[in-house]
Amino acid sequence: MGIDIFASGNSSLERLIQTMIQYESRPRYSLEDRQTALKTRNTVLSDLDSKLSSLHSLAKKLTDPLTDYFGSKAASTSNADVFTASADATAYVGSHDVSIQRLASADTRVSQQYASAGTELRTFFDTYGSQSINIEVAHPTDEDSANRVSIAVAINPTGATNSAILKEIASAVNDAMFTKVTDETIDADERISASVVTEVTGKTRLQFKSGQSGFGYRLTFGDSANALLANLEISNNVQAAGTAGGYITAIGTSAEDSALNSKLTVDGLTFYRDSNNIDDIITGTSLTLKNLTTTNETLKISLDSESVRNEVDGFLKSYNDAVTFLRNKSKVDPETKTRGALAGDTTYTYLRTGMRSLFSEQVSGLAVGMPSYLFEIGIAAKDDGTLSISDSEKFDNAVEAGSAHIANLFKSSSGIAHKVQTFLEDFVKVGGILDHSRDGLSDQLKSVEQRLTRFDARMAQREEQLRLQFAKMQEASQLLARQSAAFNSLASAFGY
């Protein structure tokens, strides 16, 4: 019969087995410590990769040959209620006189005014049946800026009253426009919108409105065989007045004489545009027209020192983040003697010292009179190696002297951003130093985990072995106890 050596009364035996297992498991602790250290180092390298990649990306951005991030311009106006402006790096510093004589507007056409409950339109369709009209809208292309598209609209209303029929006509026009947007014949902002408006109770009009403002986006019509649009008076070549239909804003015959176009004067020259948002008059400058002027307002374009400062600050912050992280993870705590995950690793010591030297050394090959050290534009290093714009006046003076004074320090062929990008490339590229280091850690972690698995398996076998050994010992002990009891019984029977 089997014996349960772990039943109540055998807790001491269980504690003995666990104590022996714990004692024999001591080699596992060193494997766990090794595993923890490898995971910590892997996390540190992952974080370092992120910080270096961020710095590398900023360096690459600042050396972009197509964008001058150090030549940012700011635009201001003397009256923001009249017009506002913005400028990019291609704009030229200076001031301009601007006056606005007309704002651009959408081409809006309205029908004659109908009694909502009237039936004139029902009579028209009962007489002539369904109608087909064409509405021409602008759809500029790269090949033809004046390109236009004719869109057919089939109209066969079933309503009884003028109001109901006008709504059906509006729906037919809108549906035709949406279809052309869906099949990409026109863009969404080019479609005209049709609606029904009520000026006074019981009176209704049909209204068409162009998707965008200006003469280029004017509406033109092809009437039906039975002159539906003419009957509606929506195609009348007159300005709507009273109950009659026609255009709301004079269309004219060209950009110059169309009241749909904005009209403005810049430094004495007159310009006409389809929109109130204009970016093709002054190089690198966008204007947003809001109201008319009675006198000239001033547009001023200047160097944007704040924007340049933000670009430089962002680059320095990314550098500071990386070198501070490297310093913290490479040091040995003097009190606890705890070593950072990268302490003693010459690869990352070289990385840190190399980065610091890139920011402290002279930039060569610059023209005479141009700053060639960061301290010349007000950037200085602290005791911990981090950098900041410590002299704002010196920095602003460098910006105002022209974008090249700062740009050359960073984006020239020997500039700091170029050198940082090149230096970090071997670390952050796919298959680079950081990837190689982390791949090596992954292999080591896999090896440690396999050793832990094998060790745990051995200890499980050892625990089972101990249980069997103690079970046999207890069985032997119990056998001896029974034999001793039998001998004592015999001895008692014979009077011993």
C-alpha cells in the first residue's frame, strides 16, 4: 500500500525538501540577474536608437536643399481687418502698399419669383414633357487652366406646385453634380450647388451658385429644346431685380471687367484674381482679402527670428536629450557603485564624445565674416555638455544679418547638421551598430532563457527524486517500526 508522506504530520518533511531545492537553485539567481541585465541593456539601446534617430532626422531636415528653415519670413499688415498675409522662406524682406477695390464672389443665378402654391411649372412640363439642360463648370487642368466641363441634367418632375417642382429641379442638378464628382470628372469644390429659397412667405425662387469664386468659375448654360432655363429666367443676361431672375453679380466678359473677380493694387500695379486667397502676386507671400480699403494699407515682410529660434532650439534639444541619456547610462554611481547599462562600453563612449566634438569644433570653408562657431551666434555649452541659446541678442542679430549667417553653420557641406547626419548614419541605419548590438543581445537572451528552462527541468526532476527518496526512507522507517512492535509482542508473550 502506498504511503502519503505529505499528509498532515509530514509538513516538516515538505519544508526540508523545499529548503534543499532552494539551496540547490542558487545557480539560477545568477542566470536571472544576467537575464535582467540583458533586458535592461536592450531597453536602453532601444531608447537610445529612438533618440539618435530623432536627432538624425532633424539633421537631415535642416540640410534639405529645397527648404531654407533658417530663412523663415514673417508677414504683418497694418490692418488685419482688411487683409492678412503669410510668407515663406522664398519671400523677400521689404514692405508693400496694398489697396483693395473689390472682393471676389461666387457666380450666383436666380430664377424669377414664383408663387409657391402656383402651377405654372406643372403646366409647362405637362405641355413639353421632360427637359434636358447643360451646365458648364470650370475644371482647370495642368494642360489647360481655362478648361471647362459641360454637365447634362435630365429634369422630369412629378410635383404639382411650383415649389415642389423647383425642389425637384434643384435635386436633379445636385445629383448630376455629385455623379461627376464621384466619377472624378470634376473636383468636389468645383460643383455648383442648387437650392430653393423663400424670400417672403408664399414666394419661391430657384438658385444656382458656383463652387468657387471668380470669373474663371462663372456658370454658362445650354438650354433645353423648350427653353426651360429661359422660362425660369435663370439664364437671363441681366441682373436680377424685383421678381425677375438673372445674375446677382455682374459677370462681365473677362477677368478685368468681371465683378466676380477681386481687384487690388499692390505698389501701384492693378491685379485681378478669381479668389480672395492670393499667392501669385508677391513671391513667397499669400494674401487673404477681407474688406475694401479707402487708402493704402501696408504689408511688411521681415525675417522671422522666432521661427528660426524654434528650429535651432528643437535641434539642440534633441542633441541634449541624446547626450544626457548617454551620460546617465554610461556612468557608475559613486555611492552605490551601480553601473549604467552602457558603462565601460567604448563604442558608446566614442559616440558621446564624438557628438560633443561635432558641436564644439569650427565649421570650415565659410566666407570671411561669417560665424564659424556656435558661440558666435549665442549658443553655448553648459558644464554637463548640453547646449542652449544663452545670448538671445547675439542670436537675433545673426538672424537679422541674413539667413546665411546661421544656415551655413548648420547646412553647409561642412556644417554641424551635415556632420551629425553623417556621423549618426552608421549607428541608426538598418543593420547599423545599434541593430547589430541589439541582435547580439537577442541571441544572448535566447541562450540564457534556454539555460533557465533546462535548469528548471533539472530542478523539477531533482524535487521528484527527493520525494521518492524520502518516501522510501519513510517506508523503511515504518517497516522497522512494525518489526520492532512484532518483536516486542513476542517477547511479552514469552514473559520477557
